[in-house]
Amino acid sequence: MTDKNYRDLLGGLLVAAIGLFAALYGQRYEFGSLQQMGPGFFPILLGIGLLLLGGAIAAPAWRRQGKAKPIRVEWRTGGLVLGSVVVFALALQTLGLVIATVAAVLLASLADRSLRWPGRLKLAAGVTLLTVLIFVTGLGMIVPLWWHF
């Protein structure tokens, strides 16, 4: 017996709802222009993008048939990924961008049970290198690279 594909339908609706919230909340701030972006520019455009992406995921799922089975929430995976964001936020100012990024990537990579430690270390090194190149070198952000107490 088949039923609606609720997993993609609910996931798409959740992404669309987050996008709608971001787009509406971002309107509290000045939008600006392409030449001089205001603080509302990024949240509004990101919100619109998420709204469209969520709709693109949910619409076909409404028509597509799936197996009728309960949705299983991966609490461990969600906790590890959310925890990595928290670790990054708490460690950035004291430990610096390099260590905070490595710690966050290593923690988030624990969510993938098939990835082994050599792969995790390579992933952390690559993401850290890209982070430093993009944000410090490319965009010129003033962020501490290493720890300071």
C-alpha cells in the first residue's frame, strides 16, 4: 500500500516555512541595493531562495507516491550538527577561526557513521583552508585566526 511521500512533503514545507520567516523578518531592516547592500538584503534573498527551494521539494512530493511508513527523526545526527554550530559560535572569539572551524567540522562529521577519522581530518583541513581563504583573505574579515586569552 502506498501513501503520499510525506517525508519530502514535510521537509519541503519546513524549508519553505523557514524561508518565509527569514524573508518576512528581514523586512524589518533596510534592504539597500546591489551596489550598497543593507542589513536586510541577505536574509530577504536567502528567505526567498529557501521558500522557492522548499516549494520545489514539496510540490512534486504531493503528487509522488511513497511507502507508508512512519517518519524517523535522527536525533543524534541533528544534535551533532546543531552542536557543531554552537561549538563554532562559542569557540570563535577565544580559540580563533582555525581551531573553531576544525572543532565544528570534526563534531559535525561524527553524524556520518561511514566516515572514518582520516576522512574526517581531511575534511576538517579542507573546510578550514577554504574558510580562511574565503573569509579572511578574500573578504578581508577581521577575525582572530588563532586563540588569544
